[in-house]
Amino acid sequence: MKKSAMIAIAVVSTLGLIGSLVGQSNPRANEIQKWAVHDETRPMPSVVDPGPAGPPAPAPSDAVVLFDGTSLSQWMTAKGEPAKWKVENGYMEVAKGTGEIRTRSRFGDCQLHVEWASPAEVLGSSQSRGNSGVFLMGTYEVQVLDCYDNKTYADGMTASLYGQYPPLVNACRKPGEWQTYDIVFIAPRFDKAGQLVSPARMTVFWNGILAHNDQELTGPTAHMARPPYAVHADHLPIALQDHGNPVRFRNIWIRGL
Ligand code: MG
């Protein structure tokens, strides 16, 4: 065989390998094309009992503690004012109408641990039952919702990458019980011209159960839309959503990657 032919074969097989790796890295790529945003007919994942809630997970020694149960000093409003959510008994609680809160520090690639609880008193249905959200870079939402016996659209249920991907399972605990998210987030990359080089990716464990496996995002999460990526800074605050429901959070820590 000629040397040029061997090189050509090597190049083709390398491209093939890269192609298959890319294919493997986004196994749900076809799924996103199949379902319109908030499609009511999109199947819900099966219910898995995660077992009882444990005590708060200890923060590793190299983590930045964003909320230790006593103070909102690490958090601010969208306008940069002190966060106005309620703090009591080791948790913070959404104060309806005061708006989202954001970390004063900014993060890119990270491992984020969040514990939350939807209200024990069940009020409302679908998206108005225990709605909040964890926004990586203030832009990419992992939905917080009470999905215990609560019908809603699949891509807006608890632990969904909102408007894009339902979680692989419904591991929701009962209303009022503490639940955990352990999120690995890889920020999108943009070139100097502001063009997307690589999309954002998320791995999410919900109550210790895999909900997203290195999932590519289509762009920012949004209501009734799947907008394309828009260039942004490589480090941005984490945000928690005020959706009008008194959702509680405790023990939030992060490790930059
Ligand atoms: Mg939400």
C-alpha cells in the first residue's frame, strides 16, 4: 500500500473515532430533535425511590462553602444588593417577590452540591408546586420542583435541564423532605470572535441517582424556547430562582474544576 493511502486511512479512521466519541458523548442528541419544548406527550422517566434523606453532606476541605445555614453573605440580588431570602434553622427559604439570588463569586467549570426541600404543605400543581431552580452561570437551569405525584411536562420536571432534557429517572422525595443535587458543570467555550467552540455539559446526581450523564446543552435554558448560545464570560455567578414558592436550601458548596 502506498504511504499516502495509509495516511488517508489513518486520517479517516481517526475522524471516525472522533465522530463516534462525539456521538457517544451526546447519546440523547436525537431525543432533543424529536420533542418540541415542553411537549406534553414526551414520556416521563420512571419513578425510583432514592431511600430516605441523610444528614447534610460534609463539604470537602477544598470546597467553597456558599451557604452554611447561617448567613447569606455569599449571596446578593440581581442588582448587587444583599439577598433578602429568609434564613432560619439552618436553611434559607425563598422570600416570594424578592427575586433570584446570585453568588458574589463567579464560577466556570465546577462541582456543585445543593440540598433543597419543596414545601411540606402541597399547594398548586404542575409548574407552580415547589418551583425554584439552580442556574449554573446564571444561565443554565437544573429545575427544582415538587414532582412527587405532580404531573407536568417532562422537560420541566424536577432535575430537568429545563426545556431540554428530562432527568433519566424521577427520584423525587416527598414534599418537605431534603433532596440533593450533585452537579458537574463544564462551561461552554467561545472563541475570540464569540462563536461557540464547545457546548455546556452537565452531569447531575439527584438524591445520589444519575439524572444526567455528561449531557450537552442546546444553549441557555428558557421557557417555551430553546435559544442558541450567546457568548458570555467564562466565569459567572450561580443563581437560585424565586418562582414564588417557599422552597428551602441548605448546605451549598462548590469546587472549581
Ligand atoms: Mg424553575
